[in-house]
Amino acid sequence: MIGTFDGYINNLNFSPNGKIFTTGTANSIVQISSLNGKDMLLGGKSNNISTIALSPDSQTVATAEDKTVKLWSRANGSLIKNFTSHNKKVTKLIFSHDSKTVASIGDDNKVNLYSHNGSFIKTISGHTNSVSNVTFSHDSQLIATDGDDNLVKLWKRDGNFIKALTGHTSTVQQVIFSSNDRIIASITSDDGVKLWNRDGNPLSTIDYPGIQDIEFSPDSNIIASIHRDNTVKLWSIDGKLLTTFRKHHDTINSVSFSPIDKTIISAGDDAKIQLWRTDGTLIKTLSGNTSKIKTVQFSPDGMFIISVAYDNTVKLWNRNGDFIKTLYFGNTEVLDSNKFNNDNLISISPDSKIITYLISTFSTSQGRYIFNLKMWNSKGKELKHIQKNSFVSLSFTGLSDDSKTIAFFIPEYALQLRNIDDSKNVVTLRDSDSVNGALSFSPDSQTIATTNKDNTIQLWHTDITEKLKEPYQIIKAHSDKINSVTFSPDGKIIASASNDKTVKLWNRDGTRFKTLLHQGKVNRVAFSPDGILASAAEDTTVKLWDSQGREQRKLPHSQAVKYVAFSPDGNTILTQSNDYIKLWNRNGQEIKNIDVSQYSSFDFSPDSKILAAFTNYSELKLHYLNGVWFKEAKIEGFSINGLSFNPDGKTIVVTSDDGISTLSLDIDELLKRACNLAHDYLQNNPKMENDRNLCS
């Protein structure tokens, strides 16, 4: 174990897209730490760290605090230089590939350039709307900026302007330099890819909408594009279509060229890895994966292939597609990766000798996150395994080019840089604000609303490497504790419930437009999919309100109401008081009354047809609902602490004292398992001769 962060976790929440989760703690400190227990403060306490970057050579750390950029020495944690060259908040920091130049992007639409040794180079501006990205060429001599004005601008590394690349009719999503830096590709979702030479002169256009991503071949003569129709297309640099590869049957997530021959590897949600030639000929299908493939890549020397699946299984193959070894087995039976696992980080050293993999899981029994760093050689032999336990959730922001330093990011609170060789912490950064207990993601996953002990609502951007560290809006909301906060389905309204006996409705910009009254403390608010608001209060009522805050009806109870929720289809309302769980239709008619003394937790399936609940007797009960009759199915044998449906509706995630388990509701999967169990019996029992093909 590297070390431990101790702290009280008072919140854990997931975004609607399943891609982000946050935790709340009480600590706030900036420090440099090592395994020997010695800590060194980095510039004292800091409350506004908005983004951080590590140079490719691991020697320099850049941080942004509001409008200020700071450069630090990785060796001893000393401050190199403090820059106050932006007029508004700094949102992004980018190092050049040679580590000598740092670029900062601010909300003032400016890009500032700094030398790694602490000298200011130049401010470059010219985009009429916000600047989205800064991209350095591989030789670090050119800089491309793109923004919301549909333009790409080309600059020398000293900040001198070269040319504006015009012609796109929608926002530029990405700018990529070819392997030899002679071609620049700019991508939009509407008008395809435009290719430019190094001087910014147009070369050709790939006029094909719906391109998700592109990749240059190592010789820069071919471009591979991933499309929404589950194809990969190859293009020449003059924009001519060379071939279309159609062997995938679901979304393609990754494509990679071999650096040594004319082969390509692609993978996606169909769990297939396809090895093929640049003429479109399929060489081999790499089978054996049971989960969607997140990424696949050739090693820099082209001698092996690494694949990472969404169940976090890592597999190693040789260049011909022959299976070598499973390096890491995913935790599909004990972990729901959509909810309890951060994005993994896979990296291959430039000399192809070391494979590094970072992954996190959550231990219910320990109440901690477990972070594993594993390193293998190119043959699959494990070289090193480092484990870290933490009360706080971490995300991985990057691995240095020399594979020696890793950046860990703790959402909202901290970032650590660790040296793999000596397992030392380089820097820990933490923010000051703590979450009080209520938290909600906006439907587009771009904003988080949290509540604080001072009865305010704080709004945060969810780009955790850039803007999450400081709230962009603080709403002075209530005069007493806030118990619940939620977004409307369209994301335009925020509703909050408080002990001050009110529900308040807020615009996204933090302005209040309505106050709704109860006669007791309001414990919970929830929106239906079509925008009806329900509020549950200590005055023994649940009230339903329209989108303008007009009361529609009351759902009466005999005791204080603790909880209210809508089914995903909005047709069923669930309320909980001390005595019963009640199910209601939209007209306010009670359709089911369940003794609450039996139950501890519950969740609707995504299709609203099942209500899953676990009892105080460690039983999981599934109530099959159709509005007329209810059928119960009981599953025993779990000491259950919590449950949640996977967004695909095919599995239920159950937390217990022994860990996290997934229970399948997928009929095809259940039949497959049953057939596997019955296979030998069907094949070998002489009485089953007529039924041997039941599972064929």
C-alpha cells in the first residue's frame, strides 16, 4: 500500500451518462508527501485549484488558481514562477511535447504561452468566441488553436500568428497533426475533415458527415476515420476514399495502425477486435472478449497488441493476433464498472518494454477505494504491483511520456503526482469546500449542484480536470438545512427542499423564480420525466406541482413522508413514510401499499416494469408491476446493504458486507448459464437422448 487518505465521505453520486462520480470529504490542504511520512506544503493552503498539468518529461508541474498560473519544480516542490496574465478564470493547461512550453486557456478567450523555466512568452488571441483547445505539433514548433467561432488558427511556438484556417460551418471538435507534422486535420461533425499543409494552406476535404474520430497512419499517407454507421473508412491525403471496413456490428470505439506494416486493428461495442489490412481485407478476428472493447492499440514497436474492455479486462496479443495472455481479469461479478469504477489508464512505454495499467474499485466491506497500479513486460510477466487504499475517489489524469510519473486526481479536492519507481508522492492538492449531503447532476452531465452547511447551493462544471475545483455559481438558497436538490429533465430548473418548510425553484443561472410552501420540513423533491415536480414533507403530504410551480394535487399519508420518486416512465410515483411504501398513479390514486418495516432500499428498473427492494431479512424481492397486478420474486442468500439497476436494465448491482455483486436479469444470459450447467447432463444421460439438442 502506498498510503491512505483518511476522511469522512458524506456523499457518493453518479452522473446520468454513467461516466462521472463524485465524493465529498472535509479535508483541505496543499502538500507534497512521501512514504516516509514527511509532508511538505506546496505554497500553503489553496482553495481554487481549477486545473493542473504535468510536463511530458515529468520535471514541471503547472497549476491554475482562478486567473493565476503557477509553475512548480517536480524535484523539490518549489515555486518557479507565478503568472497573473489572464483576466478571467484559467480553464486548461497544455504542455508542448518537448516540455519546454506551457499554454494556458482562459475564459477571457486568451491563450498565454510560458517557458518551462518561468518566463512569459506571449498572449495569443483572435478567436471571437471561447477557445476550446490548444494542440502542439509533435516537433513542438507549431501551435493550433480552435474555438467556438468555427476557426482554427495556426501559430509559431513563440506566439507569432501564421494563418487562420477557414471554411468550417460548425464548431471544430478536434485538431490533429500527422505523424510527420506536415499535415493538419481539423474535424467537425457536420462537414467532415479538412486537411491543411504546415503553412495553413488547404490540401483537401473529406466531405463525409458523422465522423467520430480519425487516426493518421505512421507514414502520414492514410487517414482512418470512425463513423456512426459502425464502419472504418480509409482515405488518401487528397481526400479520396480508399476502402470501407464493415466487419463491426456495433459502435466502434478504437482504431490503431501498426507502426511496422500495413495492418490496422479496430474494436468496439460488439466485443470484437478485428485485425485487417489497409486494403480492407480481414486478417483475423481476435475473439475471447465477453465485454465491449474500450480501446485497442499496437505497441510502439508494433510487436504486440493491447486491448482493454469495459469490464476492465486487459489482454495481450502478438502482432499477428495470436492470444498471449490475460494481464488483468475484470471484476464483472463483483463490480459494476458503470457505477463503481473510474476510467482505467493503459500506457505502453516508448521502447515497448513496459505496460502500465491503473484501475480503481470500491470495497464495501472496507468502505474504501482500492487503486491498483500494475506493470508488465512485453511478454506479460508482472514486474510490479502497487496498491493504494483511500476513503476518497480518484480519477487518473495522465501518465508521463517516460512512464515514470502518474497524476491522480481526487474529484473536487485533490491531485497527487506519484513517482512509480520510488512510490513517492510529488504533490497533493485539495480544495476547501465540503458537500453537506445533497447532490445532483444535470441531465446533460455538464453541471453538478451541491449543498453546503451554510444553506447555499453550489454549481460546478463536471470537467473535473479543468473546472470542477471551483463553483461557478453560489446560490444563497434557504434559511435552514437543504435536504434535497435536483434538476428538471430539460436541465433549465433546479429545485431545492429545506427544513425551512419551502421548496424553491431556480433558473440555471441561479436566479429564483418560485417558492413553494409546506407546513413542515421538506425532505425530498423529484421531477417526473415530463417535468412534474413532487415534494415530500413532514406535514404528511406529498404535493405535485406543474413546471410553473402551481399545485396540482396532494397525496395524503398518515405520517411524515421521507422520500418520493417517479418511475423512469413517469407513470408511477413511489412515496415512503415511517409505516408504508406507497405506489400511486399520476392521477393520485393509490395502487399499492407495502409494509415499510420489511424494506431497507429499493430501485425501479429502467423500463419501469420492476421495483427491486431488499428486506431487513437479507432478501431481494422483485415486484413485477403492470399497474393492475403485482408478482413477487424472492432471492435469498445475500446480506444486502444497497442495490441499483444498471442503466441497461439487464443487471442489478447489489452491495453487501462481502463486496459488490451483479445479478443478471438478461434472459439470454440466464439461458446460456443454464445450458452450461446442464451440458454434461444432456450429453451423457441416456434418458436425455431426445433432448440433447435443447441448448444447441
